[in-house]
Amino acid sequence: MKRILNIMLRSVSMDEISDGKLYSSSDMVRADSLGCDGCHECCCHMGNSILLDPFDVYQMSQGLHVPAAALFNGRLQLTPVDGIVLPAIAMTSDKDQCSFLNEAGRCSIHMFRPGFCRLFPLGRVYDGTGFSYFLQTGQCKKEHLAKVKVRQWINIPELKRYEQFVCDWHYFLKDLAKASQGLSPELIKTLHSYILKVFYLTPYQDGSDFYDQFYVRLKAAKDLLL
């Protein structure tokens, strides 16, 4: 059956962009580049497609030792996605490449890079209650990718909690986009400011669990907005 999904702001079928398979975190997939060997093609010409969730921005803020708001000084940009404005990695104006690439063309935030970057060349497809992983064929320019377990490739602590967070955030945004239809421009602007402030700009307490703090904010937002 041809499965339709939305990726990088366009509707495509699984047959067009993948090997036709869906994967779990325990599956093996041919995604390992075994080192990029100086290539950073996947970090260039990405427009506003590298969207960031609250955990991404939290990790960057912690890793760079700066307030989240400081990241919007040229490194991040705001972009509308399905009616909701979200942060995304900004491309540089001169080379049209990720603003976190260093002069050698290497990722300067690799240890705390966003989930979008951790996945590549994998992606996620949502089924209404959860999600599966899929392989974006032909996207990595390196030939002969090696097999690797999905969880090993993503390489993020507490993967199950992270996957649940990703899922809950995705469906919250979907519900929010639906609920905001028909609102006045003024109310939509207020809504966007609220989401940005509550989930991205308001600092998460050091020494306390990120996910626990996130779900307190999520519940409050659902009670208020939905």
C-alpha cells in the first residue's frame, strides 16, 4: 500500500523517497556513513527545513552555555509550519549552509545536534498514534552505507522517553494547528508568542529532569489552549 507522508513541507509517497520499509529503534538499517570524510552536503541548502523541538533548543542552550534566546541571534530562525511558527536552523547568507558548521565544514554542535540531524538519512512517518522510522534513499551522498541499529545511529540517552516526547510534541502541534483555524491574526500571533516563550525561551531548571518539566508545561498549555 502506498503510504503518503509530509516531509520537508511537501507531500510525497514512501515509494518515492524510501526503500519501502518501516523500522523500529531495534531494527538494523543501512544508514551508517562510517564517518563523513569531509563531506557536509547534507548541511547545505536546507532552507528552513531543519525544524527544532523544545529538547533540541534545550540541548543547544546547555551545550553552548547560552540562554535559548541568544541562539536566535543569527543561528536560529522562526518559520511557519502547518499554521504554527517554530524554530529552525538558519542557513548562512554567504554559503547557504548550516550556521553551526565551522570553517573546516564540520559540525560544531555534533555532541548535542538536533534530532533532525541525528536521524539523517532516516526520517519519521506518523500513523496517528505513534511513528516509525524510514530510510531516505539517495539523500546521503556517500556510497555504500553500512548497516547499523537505529537506536545506535540516533545515539540519544533514554531513547524510549525521547521517542514518547517526540510523539507527544508532534500530536500536540497537530491539535493546536487544528484548534487555531479561524482565529484572528492577533490571536494567532499571541498563540505563537506563547508557544515560543513557554516551550523554548523560558529556561528549564538545571539539575531537574527535562522531560518532567516539559510535561508540566505541556499539560498547562493543553488546559489553556485545547
